[in-house]
Amino acid sequence: MADHDRSAGPGDGAATGPADAPPAAEAELRPALLRAPGPKGPAVLLRCAGRVWDVGEHARAHDPGPVDDPVWLAGRPWMAPEPLAELVARGRLREVAPPEQVLLPVDRGRVGKILALGKNFRAHAAEFGEDVPAEPLFFNKLPETLVPHGATVAVPDWYDGRVDHEAELALVIGRPGARIEPERALEHVAGYTVANDLTARTLQGRDRGLKHPWFRAKNLDGFAPLGPCLVPRDHLDVGAVTVEAEVNGALRQRASTTDWIVDVPRALAWLSRHLTLHAGDVVLMGTPAGVGPLEHGDTVTCRASGVGALTTRIERPGR
């Protein structure tokens, strides 16, 4: 999250972050669940070891439940690293062709709320000349703003101000909870994905100046790209993930989650003090420094190492 509109200076797209941070594109992709169109509705597939497998078929035969729901599937005992590796090695899953299209990694109808953590990278707060919040700062985005990998986001023609990209690692809640203790927090996570917290920056600055909530700046149609997959919790070391964004191939953002101010356990503990978290809820963990403007025809790709790349095309013909 970023809070101010500015015409120049930091936040206009210069790449930032530690020079020794490994590029997200070079990291090995972890096993992940993909939602893809199928002949009878959305199908859930497994990306593993550079190949794609039909995991729903196995679930229907051995673990009946909502096999079209990656959040549910991510929590199955056989999705843990060792049992899953054994399933693949023994040929218990049917290999399929990689999908030509992926859907949202979570069914939009099963997402109750999207909560986003602001100023969670110290350098991002500094680029706006602001201090790190004294306590975790959250805002919300609406589930209807979710769009999948490969989507085109059309900025409304009435809005001619600045729109910024904000690459983030996101998590999806798998088990409901209230007043969650930090040491048990990861038990409530189904898995991880990539988000782009698109922001109408000029509109946000205007509303802040009027002391209004800046809800609308975060919730224009399509302003929550999410995907391309869901990496089950135990397959990713969330404390050492590189998050980055490119616009038309040029690096804009890069940082590691080792630079987070608030980690996942503390974030979930803080949130769940105030409201119950439910399965399917999405939490965005904050954006690195380097946020910048997007113009008509731009292609923005957000990446998280081990997870994958989320690509969005921006459409605003009047610009």
C-alpha cells in the first residue's frame, strides 16, 4: 500500500530493493494448485516438478469433498510435501496438458473479504516520506475487484489520474479463527499466491486530503489481480520470498519478505483480534518500494519467488 499522490520522485517506477535479492523469475516454482476451465466447470490441477496433474480425480476417489476448491484441497494431508511427492513418484496422479488459461486461484464466490497490510516494507513507507505505523495498518478491497492472471483491467474513462501497480505476496485463509495466537497462526493458512494491489493514486491523495476514507481508490473494477496459482502452505518458506514487479519488461519493484515489518503470524494475530477470519479470506502482505504509474497498453507482471508470475494488461485509451 502507498498513501500519497505525487508528481515526481520515489514511487515513479525506479527499481529498488537489495541488489543481492534473487530475481523471483529464477527461483524454483513450488508445487501449486491451478484452477482452469473444464468441460463440466472449473477443474483443479496440480503444478509439480515442471508438469501438470489432475489432482481433482485423485481427491474424488480417495478424499471426497469440494474437489473444485483449491483452498480445501491445499489442506488435505496428502498435499503435504512428502505424501505429495510419493503420489507423483508412484504415478498415482494422471498427467494432463498444461492449461491454456487459468482462473482465479480461489473461487470469487468463496472469498468473504480481502484485507491488505499497509506500509509493511520500511523502504516503501520511506519513499512516501512517512514513518512505519506504530501498529499494523490494514485496509480492505472487495472480492468483486478480483481478476485472474492474464486479465485486462480497463480504467474508467471518467478517471484521468494516476494508477499505480503494487506487487504483493498474498495468503488465503484455510481454517477459520478469531483471536489467533501467533504461534498457531500458520495453521490457519491454506496457501500463498501473488497479488497486484492496483491503486488510483490521484484519487487516493484527493480523498486523504479531504479526510475521507480512500476506499474507492482501491476498489475500482478489476483492481485486485490475483494468481496464477495457490501454493499450499507447507511448500513455501514465506519468510524468504522475493517480491517484484515489471512493467513492459522493466523492473520496478524488488524486495524480500525478510524485510517485512509485520510477518504472517503477527498479521493474522492482529487481524483476528478484531474480526473472525474465514476460509477463503485473502490477506495481502504489503508492497515493496518502487510503486509507479501505469499507462494505456502497459503490461505489468508481479512475481513472487516459488509461486509464479501474475500478468495484467492496462487499458485506458484516453491516456
